[in-house]
Amino acid sequence: FGSIYDESRYLTSDIEAHALQIVESSGSGDQYFQIGVQIAALMVEMFQDVDRSDDFFQGYNFIPSGEMPIYEALVRKIKNDPIASVDAISRIKLQRITLNIVSAKHSFGLLDTSFKEKTLRIRRSFRRKIPAHLNRHIHFFDSNSINPELSIRENLIHGKFLDSKADYRDRVDALLKNVAHDSGLSQRIRQAGLSYDIGVRGARLSSSQRQRVAIARALIKKPSILILKDALSAIEGSRRETIFENIKTHMAARSLIVIESDDSRRAAFSEVYELSQGRPRQQVGGPPPAAILEVSGSNATRLSTTAETLAGIPLFAAIDQAKLKLLTFTSNQLTYDSGQYVFRQGDFGDNAYVVLEGEVEVVLELPTGEKSLARLGKNQVFGEMALLASQPRSTSIRCAVDTRLLAIRQDVFIRLVKEDSAIALSICRLLIDRLSKTLRDVSAK
């Protein structure tokens, strides 16, 4: 219940060893081991065919890619002989996997109320018995002190965000800004942010943050001509269009040249060029043409159930069960209140959604008002074209009741498609079928 100072590999290992000693002495060792076995089996199933040099997917893996063969053999041994004795080192390896679970983030369905109550007892014992040489490297959470290992945001709210609640992060941030302003802290927080050491070449920043800093640095210079090449590619979809509009505002009456892999923003420019065979070819500005797809080359009961749901959706039908579990594991489950919008017509999106619980309404917004087109319920998908092309949403989606959704990320889906040509072929067939049906419907009218 705190943060580790000087989080070196050896220090973290010593603190984990102490934690597992307390787990064993509390009588929970077997439960931590069993949970570790189940998660290890799931990781092996999902990641055994994933390129071990792929940092994107391996970032989701509980098992270091270099140790995957060790865990594969260990899982196989336990599966073939469940009562086989496991040596002490292997037992600790599997227990350490359990320590990495974030219950609000990882939908394994393994942590029941009893486990959480035991964890609270273990936490108290851990702090009471921790050796002095380890204690000085941990800053325990205390409402009366600042935790230097947490961000200013986390210190102000004295907690963590739950990613499952849609839009709540923005709402809390807005509240924190008001509180900081009323407390006279706004200027000092901005100064602290500008003074933050981002490391060599921005190593401490995310890819999205590095791109935003680079754009801000360019705009501060007030250039006569600004050239952006895939400058928004790593920025979150929810922020990308807002940032682009702000760039346009800053560059008003000056020249802005944007080089991107698609032409979804062509309507924003007076001149549009396509590079064909090494030569620029001018196109007419305005709305982009119709999108053309170019595709390259229990324990985990909840995860398995969601994967089975995806398997019944044509868009995902060609993906094998292990990859569907990986797609589910890397996706977010979000909850929405009745009447809350998932997205609005005209928004750019990079997620598709599957209804896990509840019901949503498809709404067409017209100059004369809104028109309800359909209602979608459990196991139905919407917004799937965002996985294939960066186009504005053609309708709005509003929750008819309290709803839980699975948000599937475009970048994860595209990576899976690139790895498996069979998936790409299946998607092409699906799109051809949809186009044929649309043309038949138009002809019939």
C-alpha cells in the first residue's frame, strides 16, 4: 500500500520476496500459486505465437518474453500432472504473476471478495513485519503527506482512476483544475510541469506526449510554413482532432502542410496532393471518397466468454480463439450511464464497440432534429468501420440504459490483421459482401 523508491530490479525482487513470505505465512500461498498457474496458462495461450520482439503486444504479457519457454514447460507439466510437486523457485515464479494483477484492469474474474479480504490482512502484516532496509525504500500512502512517487494529479485525488468508467477522467481533471485555481496552485503546477525532466530524447514521456511536445515546440516558433509528417499518429483518438483544429487556428494565414498515410482530412485543406510513383498529383479538395480498405499481409471464464462472443461476429470470425482472447485482453471494458453518448456523429474514432450488457440507440442527427434508426443489444457490434479506416462517425450512439461495452482498439486489431493473411482475406470478403448488399438495396429502390 505504497510506492517503491529507487525501483531497481533487485530491490523490487527483495520486496516481492518479503511480500510472498507474508502470503505464505498467512495461509494464502496455495491460492496465489493456483491463480498464477491459471494466468500463466492464459498468457502462454495468447502470446505463444506473438513475435517476442514485438514490444507493443509483449507490453501486455505478464511473462517476460525471454522466459516464455520456461513457463510453457511449467504449465504443460502441471496440466499433465496436476498433483505433481513444483519446486520452490517455480512456485515463487507463479505466485509473482498473481502480484501483477490489477483487478480494475485485468478481467480474469479471479479475485473474489474472500481474496480481497485476505489481501487487506496481508497488507497490514506486510507493513508491520517489513525489514528496516526495505522499509526505507517504500513510501506508504498517507493522506497527511505527499507521495513523491505519484503524480500531482494522483496526490490531489489521493487515489487512482478506474478506466472502466467512460469520460470520468476528463470530468475529474476538470474538477481538479477548478480546485487548483481556487487554491492558487494553477501557476505552480504549470511551472512544475514545465520544469519536469523528461529524460534523454523524452524517454520518460509516452509517444503521444512526445508528439504533442514536438508540435508545441514548433508552434512556439511561429513558423511561416509548418510541415507535419504523421505528427498525430501516436496521439489518442479522443484528442487528435482537437489538437489538429488548434494547429489550424495557430497557423491561420500561414502555410500548413500535412503528410499522412490517408486522406481523411482532405476537406480541411485548399489543395490536396497524392504521391503516385514518386510524383505528386493534385487532387480536388473536399470530403474524402468512399473508404478503400488496404490490409496488409472459471478463471478466465469472463475472458473466454467475451472471446466466444467476438467469434460470433463476422468481422472477427476468422481470428482463432487464442488471438481473440488476446484482442479481448488488450481491450477496455467501459461502463456508461443511461442517456450518455458513446460518441457523436462527425467524431473521428479509433475504437469499435461490442455490447456486453445493456442497450444502445443509433441516432442520426439531422438539421430538423434527431432520428432514431435502431437499437443494439447484447453481443452486437457498432463503430467497426473505425477499425479499418479513419473516417468521421456517420451516426451518434447513445445508451438507452446503463450499459457495459468492450472497446476494441484500432491499433491492436490492425496488428493482428497484419500478422495473419487469413484474417485480411476474411475482412475483404466481408466488405465485398457488404458492398454488394448495399448496391442491391440501392438498385431495388
